[in-house]
Amino acid sequence: MNNVKLTREQKDAQIRKEAKATFILFAICLVWNVVTAYGLSGTGIRIGGLPLWWLLSTPGMFVIAVVGVVYLLKKVFVNFDLNDEPEGGAGDAE
């Protein structure tokens, strides 16, 4: 993948955007897990011998997390170099 050229301010803004999006996905997964695990634990419904609350909370959260990460990778994250030195700078001299 090609690195995108960003200014220092753009890099800082992108890092904050990526961190915020990741936290939002984490919060969605946490809320999903808590609501389904505790909200459905007393129903007694079973599917294939497993309680419904477990099927929705654990494998369900995994699916949400994977779909969310794929979305973040395609729509939010940007490939850029964190190094502030311009190419051919002092670090390249031998």
C-alpha cells in the first residue's frame, strides 16, 4: 500500500479520528455483550443445547467486532508514515 502524505496537523487529526472510531466500536461491542448476556440470561431459551444469551453475546459480539474492524480498515484508517523527517533528510546520510 502507498503511504499518504499528510502534514503533522493532519496526522494528529487522523490519529484522533482512528482512536475515536476504535473506541466507538469497543463501546458497541461492550454494550452488545452486556445487554445480550444479562438481558437474556433469565429467559431459559436454548438453541442447539446452548442458551440464547450465550449465542448472542459471545459469537454475536465476535461477528460485530470482525465486521466493525473490516469497516474501520476500509473507511477510517489511513496508511501514513509517522516519521516527520522529509525523504532524503539527515537520517539518510552515511
